[in-house]
Amino acid sequence: MLPDALAPLLPSTPADAFVQRALSGQSAVWDAALTAREVIATLEAHRIGPLVCAQLPPDAWTTLPMELQTWVKASARRQALLDIQQTLALRELLALARDRGAPVLLLKGVPTSHRHYAEPHHRVKTDVDALIRPADRDAFIKLLEELGYLRSDGLTGTLVNRQVTLTRGDVAVDVHWSVSNTALFAHALDFDTMWAERAPIPALGEAAYGPSDEDLFLHACFHLAVHLSYEFALVWLYDIHLMASRWAPEALERCLRRAGRLRILRVCLACLALSRAWFGTPYAEEVCAGLAREAAPELSARTLACRLSRLSRLQMELAALSWRERFILLREVTLPPADYLRRRYADATTWLPWLHARRWLGLRGQASPRTESRR
């Protein structure tokens, strides 16, 4: 059953209804109540233009306004081109990382698109997500920089932000050393266990691996849960729909029982219910209801809300941390490393306490040469 707090995420506009029909195998013939711009805005916000392009039957295409046809086809072409660039980049990067003894697991869009979509470019992937061991972080980032990738100026640390983005041309690589930036889920899955169960991605070369089907599903669920309150996108929900739809009932039940042991069962059940409401995802509802009745209270279920203030999110984060970790987080937020401040303010000589003061006062920094080169 869908939690009441998530009801605002259900289809509610004519554009939502059109998208729902297009992606759930129903008639998606154009409705006079729709406007092309409204549908384009919805497809763009949910990052599903290429998917709708692939899913629409020929009889529906002929009823679409030309403006919408043009936009949808263009979005599919853009993703197909980006997929080629990402594939070439990953073949190069992953082989070198393997040779240097730094194993990499690809997360989210890349493994899901290759494993569950008819064609990988049907799934929008604005970046590539790479999970590494924390011990390999510096070496892997150095490798990317040797290959010409430019590091973003974002703040990173042990707890404050467990990822960094590096970009080369149109290819962006999000380097993660934790499965989640949120403490609620950061330890739900660990790299070594995921690596032991990894699955190859042959199209990306011999060094390309993604998580197992179970790990991919669990990660997709808690990743979506983290974003529900501020960035709900159907591209993530459709991943869950495809994964759940292809599992035998006993496989899904086994995965959900594991989710219960990881204390993320209610998150997974809510994602399944939301997926069924949008796309008609088939699963044994009575089994899910039974598991929900057996489940212990889970702190992670607090994420299941459409509107969470920054204060509420901070409170959830702190509740999941030990006192020692809270101190580390406070230190990383208030006193970030010197190299971050100097990158942010493009200033290699100013007295460091003054740069801290500028940040506390909310003064914007001058764009660094790295940032300028990406514009």
C-alpha cells in the first residue's frame, strides 16, 4: 500500500496521464486537452524523452503535434550520441583502473540500461556513476585527472559529501566512495559484498561490472527514497518497474526479506507501490503486505515524504550518526579542507581564515579556471 504521504506523487495532470499511458502499454493517442509544451516540460523534468520515443506505437505518433514529435526525437538522438561517448570513455577508464588494482562498480543508469532496457540509450544518463572503495578514492580521481577530466569545486569529505564529479567534454563521472550520501543508507550495502556478487556488462569491455540484480534493485529503491522530497523523477521509478516486473515472485520475496534485514523494507515496499500506481508493476501484494506487518520500525522510512524541510533532513541525518560521526560532520561542514576553499575562490595566496570567513558569510567565490573551462 502506498503511504499517504506519497499521494502527491501520483499522476495528477493531463500530461501525467499521457505519460502514464505511454509507458504502461495503454493507448497514448493525443488528447485535445493537452499542449505540446506541457508534455515536453513533463518529459524533460522526469528525463524520459528517449523512453517515450521508444515506447510510443506508430498509431500514437501520427496524432502528436509536430513540436512534440521533433522534441522527443531530438532527445532520443542526444542520448544515443551521449551513450556512444560514455561507452568509449568507460572502456578506456575501467581498463586502466583494473590494471592499477582499483576495482570499479557502475551504479544506477549504466548497468540498469544495459541489463533491463531494450536499448541502453532509451534510459537517460546525464552522467556515469562509479562506486569505488574509500581507500582507492585518491588514486581513482588521479587517474581521471590524468585522462583529462576536470574536478568540480564541490565540497567532499568522509560524511559531508561522499562523492565528487569529474568532467571531460560531455562525459561526467560521479565518483562515489559510499552507496549513498545519506547516513540512513550509507551502510545498507558495502562495496566488498557487492563486488563479490557483481555482474559483467560486456558491451562496456571486460573490466565493466555492475551490481547484482538484488543489489541494483535495493540501491534503486533507497536512491529514489532520498530524492522523493525534492527531486522525484520517473526515470528512477521506471528502473524499479522494469526490475520488479522481470523477477519471479519468490525472487522478489527473497530480495524484500533481505531489505527487511537491512532495515529498508518499508522504503522498497513504498517504491513498489508507487511503481504499480504509475506503471501497473506486477507483484504479489499479499506477500508484501505480510512482510510489512512483520517489519520492525525503520528509521529509513522517514524519507517517505514529498515535502521535507532542510531541518528535517538534517535531523534524520544526525539520528543515523553516532556522536563521533556527528562531530566529524560538523567539522567537515564548518571547516572544509584548504584545497576546497582555494578551488572555490580561485585563490592560492589569501590567508586561509579569511577564506573560511567568506564562506561562512555566504560570499560567492570567483569561478576557478576549471569551472570556466566547463562553461
